[in-house]
Amino acid sequence: MQENKNNTVVSVIGSGSWATAMVKLMQENKVKVKWWVKNKERQVFIKQHGFNPNYLSGVQINTRFVKPSVNLKKDIIASSIVVLAIPAAFMGEVLKGLPRDIFIGKIIVTAIKGMMPEENLLVSDYLKKEFDVDDNQLTVVAGPCHAEEIAMSRQSYLTIGGSSQPNREAVALLYRGAYVRVAELDDLEGIEYAAVMKNIIALASGIAHGLNFGDNFQAVLVSNAMSEIRVFLDHFYPKERDLFHSAYMGDVLVTAYSQFSRNRTFGSMIGRGYTVKSALLESKMVSEGYYAVKCLFERFDLNDLDMPICKAVYQILYEKMSPAMEIQILKDNLN
């Protein structure tokens, strides 16, 4: 374990699998963590039993370093770094009522790979709008990395994005360890939107899998997906970037193919004949891609952009088009 020599205090907001994985990495680095969880019952359980009863229950929580809490405002005020790790759909509700100046002087880490419904905003844009957060305060943590593999201490890779190099490095130190390598990139928007789009691609991959399309089609689908991400980013957020970096392509691959991908699982249910409503009811975890594809189409004019995969997913989920028909049409637009 590396020592937390500067006595940094970090607040982690969220109690799902990704938040639990983040807490695991930080306690291994002896970081002092104030962990905001959803309710008092969960807080008491974690304190008494040393694990999260709902997510990644095999991860032992070291309460010497990690203090579960239900007092969000107090936790944020006491911290110099704030990690946001709850689904984007619930972010507005969780932060509602906090003082507008609560994040002043703090490094903010968004570990959220989605967009906020109704607002149609990335979490970073929402923080700028509602809390006057400065660009230099913001960082994003990206994969390719599944919480389940962090729980098993498997070799993992993370990328920290943001415009401030000192802040990127401060965040990287929270996660870097024996089985976790951490890279840094100056591309907050590119990493965030690539993460949003990779969840949409994973939905398409799952739908195709549910329709019994094989590995050959999946490979073509994912390779074309990288072109869609480039088309979108070059049009709306132009910047020189290497999309072969693991923060972009690696994250797409792991989300499109992995058994742990909730978006791929959700898409597979749709491909197998579930209605959107029934798939949402049966899913135990939030599929960020479901909300993200609607947000993208409501916020941006994508009609003139060559993005057939994203358009097909939108048609299936929100225009109630036949998955079989849309994937058949998509098949003829890929190369």
C-alpha cells in the first residue's frame, strides 16, 4: 500500500458497484474516505459488518479509513476531493438543495458515464451550470475497467481526464496501485462523451447478440462504432486525440463484449424480445445508455452526421421500431 502522505480527505458519493470499487482502491492506498450512502440502514450495516450488502459484497470495507455517512453536505465540506459515482439519472435529485458554493476550491471527479435526463447535460456541464464549478476543478475517471474485476483485484486500467495536470495527478494517486495502472489525458469532454457513446454502442451490441448475430457482426459493429465516436467528437468537440487510446477504444471494447456490462445485458434483453418497459423493470442496475441516447438526440442535431448505430438504438428504444428490422438495416450500412 502507498501512504496517503498529505492526509487528503475524499468524499465518495454513491453506494453502487462502481462507488464500492472506488472505495476499495482508495482504502488500499490508505486514503481517508467519507462514503455517502443511500440510507441510514446501509450506513449502519456497512459499519457493523464491513461490506456493502447490495453491491460487490465480497469487498471488505476497512472502516479505519472509510467512514460511511448519510450527511452529504457535511462530507463534501470536509473533503478536498469529491468523487461522484451515482447514475446520472439521479444526480440532480441527490445534489438538490446543496449550497451553490459548496464545491469551491475542491477537485471534482466524475465517475459517471452518462447524461442527465431532462437536463440533457453531462454531469460536468450540470456542475458548471448549477454550482459555478470551474473547468480546472473537473476531472473524469474512465476505463476500460469493470467494478467487478476491481473487486477481484484483477489487472485494471484507468484514465484520468481533465485540463489541470496537478489535479489529474492528485486524482491518479487515489487509484494507482499494485494491480491498477493509471494514465492521464487532457481531454475532459472527449473522454466523457466517448463514455456516453460506448454505452449506446454496448446496447447495440447486446441487441445484436439477443438476435443471434455472431462474433463476426459484433466485430464489424464495434469497429464502425469507433468511426461514429470520431464523427461526433470531431464535429462538436474538435481536438487532436488518439481514439486508439484505452480510454476510448478500450472502454468501448470492454463495455460491448463483457459479461459484466449492464448496457450489453439490457440490449440483449431487447434483442430477445423484451419490451423496453419490461427490461427496465427486470434490470437491477441502471443502464446509462438507455437515457444517454435520448439525451444525445434531444441536445444535438445528429441528422446530418453519419451515425447509423446510435440512430438505430434510438429508433428501437424510443420510436418502438422492430429490433430485427433496425439491425437488418444497420447491417447494410456497416463496412
